Amino acid sequence: MSEDQDSRCPFDDPAAVLRADRAALRGGAAGGGGIGREVFTQAEAVFGRADVGRAEFASWLHFAATVLGHHDYAARVAEAEPGLPWRTVWAWWRPVGAYVAEPNLSGDHTAEVYDLDGGAAVKVWALWCEDAWFDLETGRRLPAPADGAAVEREVEDPDGPWLFDAYEESRALNCPGTWEEPVPLGGGRYLYAEARGVVVVEENAAALADWPRGTADSSSWASAEDTPWFRPGTRGSGPLTAAGLARTFGDAWVTRVPADELPDALEHPATREFLSGVGLPRHWAAGVSSFEVAPELLRPLTAQAPEAGDEDLLHLGTFDFGYTDPGLVGVHRVTGAVHMYQESVIPLARDLASFVGFLDGVRRYMGACWSSYPAEDGIGDFREAMAALDPGALADGSPSAETWEHLFAAITELSVYGY
């Protein structure tokens, strides 16, 4: 790419990004940039604005590109700067500003290496994340091995300081403050695990041979303030879809009802379309509260609780609030509005899409609320997204707002441990 082309679209070419003045790139970032702009802004959102040299910034770009899934761009970064001090082998990681249900390793978590017949794997466990297995070399997601087929590997400490060590004889590199006590994998590779995910990094021994000595520095990460940019339409904006709900809950945990199996009593067209096309999570939990889909979906709510009194409500499921009576959730068969019966019937959401959107939102923003990056306002972004979803349901003083605030408090006020 020529210098003239660099000036017009520098983000597209990693070599141009590495040549450019980063302050100038920030100042001109509003003009576009595609994948390259995503990578640049993500790198600074994670690592901050420390005045590092070209080689170390290339490591930041390589990490950001890998985390975002832009593997071709990551390869081009490494090609443009062979002297980068470390590279990202693979990552299962939540980027800054990306609100997804997994990975979410908030609270207690582990990442352990197991030897398999013909290979090795990493097993990741966390309080709010199902067990996940990954091929150690590639990061490819694996099914759980059969009982007895995986043998946990005994890990030995490296001979000397590890990458990003706080020891003064380590290399003076910048890193997140959460990158501590890695699992040494041998060959200059290390596995780091923290609330946002797991990453395998590899040191470049040739580049580090003459690198300045000193402790790892996390001050730039701790003071990061940049908001990452994403290409429009690539980060879950728009109406909830079947694919989006499956990403949050797992497709096996979503109930959909074929259109020809929906009861005639359900007259509301949009509700029928949503139940058959998008679905309803079978189980949802946050803090001490949970929701279970009704075992006999769309029966009249009065069949479960005659005292509810409204014959037009069809049973969707039940909230267990932990410390109070359960709440039976029903959809109005004609209007599609969602209500809840506890001591009386109260409105809960304007439609099924909003109701499921709230449940989906809590799960997607959970990790960011509990374990925000320094440059991220997880709770603020969550509240803004939920208010936009159904303003009436969260209006001050409304019966529904009190219920939702109780449920939202699991991630906005309580810790990952529920207190």
C-alpha cells in the first residue's frame, strides 16, 4: 500500500498503523476504518495509551485482532513486525465493550491442562460458565472427553521469570493487571486466566534477548479510558434473534414451539411468531432468582392459580425470587403483553420480545457488570440498553419496575457471589 493510500485509510494496513503517529490515528478515527479500526481501538481500550515502541504495540494489535476473531489481520500484524515481543496463540476472551454471556469467568474459576490420547486440552471452569474444553495448541472448542480419558498435567514453574512477571529481572512489558500467575506450557508459552477469559501467549525469545529488564507494568491498563469502536451491526444491535438467544443460553436450553403446535387460544400474531421463531429460555438464573419455563406451556394461568382470575393469561413460566412467593408469568393471548401473578396480577413487559430481551440482557451483561474493564461501564451500559428495550416496564413507580430492579440487582448491586 502506498503512502498516499496510508493517509486515506491507514487502519486497513497493519504496517501503516505501526508506522503512523497513534495520536493522529485517534484524531482521525471517526472517518471509518473497518476491521483495522476495530483492532486499533480495542488494543488501546485494553492496554491504554502507554508510549510503547512499534514492536510492543504490534503485540497489542495482535492480541486485539485475535480476541476479535480477525485472524488474517493478526497474521498481517506479525508479518509487518517480526520483532514483536510476544504474540497471542489463541484466546477465548470477552473484548472491551462486547456484552456476551460467555466467556464469563467472574468469581471462582480455573483453567487446567489435561493430556489426552494424541494431544492436550485446557479445561475451563467458572461459577457462571459451563465447563469448556479447548485444544491446547489451537484453541479449538472440544467436546468433554470421556471419563478417564483426560489426565491432569503436573505443571512445573519456569526456570527464571515468566512473561509479564513482577520480578525485577523480568522484561519491562506492559500488560493487564489481572495477568498474574500463569500456567507455564513450555516452549515460551503461558496460559493466563482471569474474569474475562483465557489466553495463551508466546514470547519471542529473539526479540526479548535485548529487551530492557524490569517488572511488568499494568499502570497503562489501569488508566485506560478509550471506548472501542465496532463496525455497525456486528455487536448484537437490533431485535433479538434465534441465533442470538442460542448464543446466550445454548440452543439446547431454548424452547421453541412450531407454529402449527401453538394453541388457537393464543391470538397475538407477534407472540406466535416469536415463540416459533426465536423462543423462550428454559432456565434463567441471576443471584438468588431464577426462571423456569412452564412444563405445560401456554395453558391458562388460572389452571395453575385459579386466584389469578384473568382467563386471558397463558402460562409462560415461573420466577423463583428466593425470599418471596414465586411469580407466575403469563402472556395475554390477545394483546401479547406479559404479566406476572404473585399476590395480584401486575404488568411485566409490553410483549414477549421485551420480556425475553430482559432475561437475555442480564445474562449477556453479567460479566461486564461484575468484572468491568477499566475503560468500561458495564452497569451503566446495561441500564441504558434495558431502558431502551422497554421504557414503560422500567418507568419510575411502575409495578413492573420494582420487579425488574429486584432481578437486575443481581448484577448491578450484588457481587458474583450473591451478596
